[in-house]
Amino acid sequence: MKTTLALISLLALVATPAAAGDLDQLTTRLAKADSNHDGMITRAEFTGFRRTQFDEMDRNHDGYVSDKDVPGFARRGERGDRLRRLITEFDKNQDGRIDRTEFLNGPTVIFDRADADGNDVVDGFELRQIKAGA
Ligand SMILES: [Ca+2]
Ligand SMILES: [Ca+2]
Ligand SMILES: [Ca+2]
């Protein structure tokens, strides 16, 4: 149960935020991608973080993120919806699952949104801005 929740919170980071309430959580998680802890998240750090995420999300280790990685009871309702939305956004070759390449090269909605000046770095100011709902 606990691991399922962890997976769902990871889904929240990569999928498009559904509500303003998600935004606060998203920035908190975005900050976790700051691997050298300098208060800024570069696009490279964001991609590196995704690599880790993929390994965590691919729970059955078959090399794909799909509904097989979510237990049956969690496929219904909001969790299942989030996963399906994620697959729709990332599944470039439309085989119904996300492989590592699709995931790493997938849309960076959260990052792009936070990176207001588009210089491929989300700095502390931009993080605070998005947290404030700007
Ligand atoms: Ca950094
Ligand atoms: Ca999998
Ligand atoms: Ca695919």
C-alpha cells in the first residue's frame, strides 16, 4: 500500500497538474531533482531525476511503465486515471506502455512551466513563483 502511494506521488510529478492544489506538491518534488543542492534545477538534473523515477515506477522491472505496474485495486479511480493520462502523454509509439526512452524524452510540462525565462534552469526565484501559483 505504501509503495503504491509512492508510485502515485511520482506520477503526480510527471503528469500535467490537474489542480492548483497539486502545484505546491509539485514544486516540492521538483526541488528533489536538485541533485547538487545548489538551489537550482537544470534540465540535465531533471532528466537524471527521471531516470531514477523510471526505475521506481517500473515496479515489475519489465522495462516498461504500464498498468501492470499498478495493482488491480489501484487501477480504478483517480490513481488509474493518472497513470492512463501519463501513458497518453508519453507513449510516443502508442503501444500502450512507456519505455525508458519515451519517458526520458517525454514532455517536461512541469519543468517548462517552472522555467519561466526558458533558460533550461529553474532557479529559486522561479520555484517560489510557481509555488505562489504564478
Ligand atoms: Ca542544481
Ligand atoms: Ca513495468
Ligand atoms: Ca510506448
